[in-house]
Amino acid sequence: MSAITQLKDIVENEAEARATGAEHSTGAEQSTSAEQRPATRRTAMEVLPKKPSTKGTAELFTGDVWFDVVAAGEEPSRIRVNVVRFAPCARTAWHCHAAGQTLHVTEGVGLVQSKGGEVIVMRPGDTVHTPPGEWHWHGAAPDHFMTHLALWEGPGPDGGPESQWGEHVTDEEYNARQRHRRAGQ
């Protein structure tokens, strides 16, 4: 039996046990009584269904951008993770995040810039963090595709927007690469 099949069987058994109110045994007996166990019980791990890829809208992006939602946590988790794929010259509009954002490049060559800062070149393995409220843009270099993981958090139970979007990055701003530096330098 494959590991995936075994995992599915375990998840199905857990779900069935929860539905009938029975405890699922993994073979290792618990030494604590029900009165000694914590009141909250961890829910079973689940394999989430893959969502279809989404084309980035013209309101938020210049050029061809596609993304896949990897995680969109619900309270108490607020994590957001997308895999974002940019065609050459494609880029986000100026934007900022309430809790900051981390980008991790997985392939290609990308560019990132904070408002008033210099354009930074990103390559596979580079990780760039923008702090909360910092206006920035990111996208692919003119002659390369670029893929990155985008990680950020939602604003929490107090509300407020997790991201704010501004104007499109002009060609002049995008082409200011002559004064760029490499990420991490």
C-alpha cells in the first residue's frame, strides 16, 4: 500500500471516528485519562484540493501574471501564500501589506523596488522582505520569466485591509534598472 493510500485511510478513519464519537487508536495506547487530556483536540491533517490557476487582473498587474493560492489561512492562522508567475516585463502595481510581505524567488530573474529606493535584482534562492506598510512593486526582468512565493498575513480579527493597491508602475520606474543592485548585497 502506498504512503498516500495509507494517509487517506488514516484521515478517513479519523473522520469516521469523529462522526461516530469514537476515539481512533493508532496502536499506541494513551496513558492519560479523558479527564487529563486538554480540552481542545487537534483536528486531523487534511490534504487540501488544488485550486485552479488565476490570471492576475489588469487593475493590479501590468503584463501576464498568473498565481496559485497555496494557503489562505483562517483564524487563528492568517497566513497567505501564493505561487506567482510573471512573464518578461510583467509586474505588480505599487502596493503595501498591513503585516509586511516576504518574496522567495524559485526560478527566473525578478525585480523589486520600494518607493524611493533602488531596483533590486532577485534570482532563485533570494528572499526579500518588505516591512508593514512599505509601498513596493515586484515582477520579472525584461528578458526573463520569474516565479516567486509570496508570503504575507491577513490583518487579524480587528479587520482592515491586508493589502492596499496604488498606481501602476510606469515604464520609466520599471526601466530604472541601470542603478540596480543584487538582492542580499
